Amino acid sequence: MNLYNTMIILGLLVAGTPVLAEESAGQSEKPYVAPEIPEGAITKYPSIKYGSTGNKSGMFIGLGLGFGQVQSPEPGSTPGLTTKFSIEPGFAMARGSWDRVEASLQIYSGTMNISNKDSQGGDSTFSIGLGAMARVGIGYSLGESLFGVWRLGVGPALAKGKFKSNGVSATQDNLMGIMYQAGFDLLMPMSETVDVVGGLSWGQIQFNVSEVESANKTVDFDQNYVLNIPQLELGLRIKL
């Protein structure tokens, strides 16, 4: 009886195998249908931009305004105000998308006021008619739009001085000083050809005033002025 049942089961399995094979073949022949994309789904992502898109080599001309304080290291000195107007042709050389090197010549004029003790020159005003600083800078990208530049500069300045000490006024029209300056600027593009510039700088200028003119006479003055100038600088840069 057991042998008989076993043979019946084997026969049924053999008979059903073609049917199962046909069903499997029919199922595999059905085409694949991709799932529908929901409305509003994001299918493309923006490409990532590295460095600064405005970091390109080329000539530029800067127009600037600076204002800040004038400080003397002399004891008892009272800080005064300074203003500066400048034009600055230069060249920027890109070194990849992240950094650049700049060289420029800043031509400027301005005024500086300082108040010392009478024995140290008294109240003094220096009017710079023409100053020139050779400047170099190293810049780094701070994002797609912003660029930061560290600068160093040095150069001569021609000035006129007005002095009032012990109630006596005097002038000197032929002064020459040397300006040293270090600073940091932020550059933000307004367009492909114009950048807005803002930054901070610290400078120092020295004037040695040996003689002055007072009451149509030349008199000995013998004062050495060392002036420290922290200031804010704003301007525009036009890329050529």
C-alpha cells in the first residue's frame, strides 16, 4: 500500500511540472514598468561650485575713501581725525579658484590732525597733497561671492604742516614722510566688472620738522612726529 501511494504522488508531480514551467515562463515575459515619479519631486541637484567665480586675472582701478584716528605715542597727546582719498591702479593674478596675488600703486591725498603738548609741537595739521604707496596683497576666497585680501604697503608722502604752540602759529610747506601700512579688505562683486571694497588698515607715517615759517621768519622747530593711523577704508574696484 505504501509503495502504491508513493508511485501515485510521483506521477502527479511529473504531470504537473510542465504546467508550473509554463506559468513561470508567462510571468517572466511580462514587461517591467518603472514606478511613477511623484509630482514636484526633485530629480536634479545643482552642481557644487568651489572657490570664487570672480577670481580672475586682470587689471583693475580702485577708488577709495578712508577715515579714522591719528594717534601720537607722545605722553599727553590727544588723538585726532584723518581722512584719505585714493585712486589705485593694479593687477590681480589668480592662482586657481581659491587664491590670488595682487600688486598695485595707491595714489592718495588727505589730512591728519593731532594735539600734543606745547613742548611737543602743540596742535598740528598735516595736509598730504600727494602720497604714493606700492602695495602687495594675498587674497583667499571666502565663498562664491566674497574675497578677502591681506595687504602691505609702503611709500613717500609730500605734505604741508600747520602748527600752533604757545599761542604762536607756524607753517612748513615742504614736508616729506614715509607711510607704512598693513590691512585687510573684503571684496564683494556687484557685477562682473565692479566690486565693493571694505576693510580695516593700520598705518604709520613720520615727519621730521626741523624748521617752520612764523611771522615771515624761519625759526627752529625741531620736532619729530610719529603718527599711528588706524582707519576704515571703503571704495569701489573697476575690473578692466
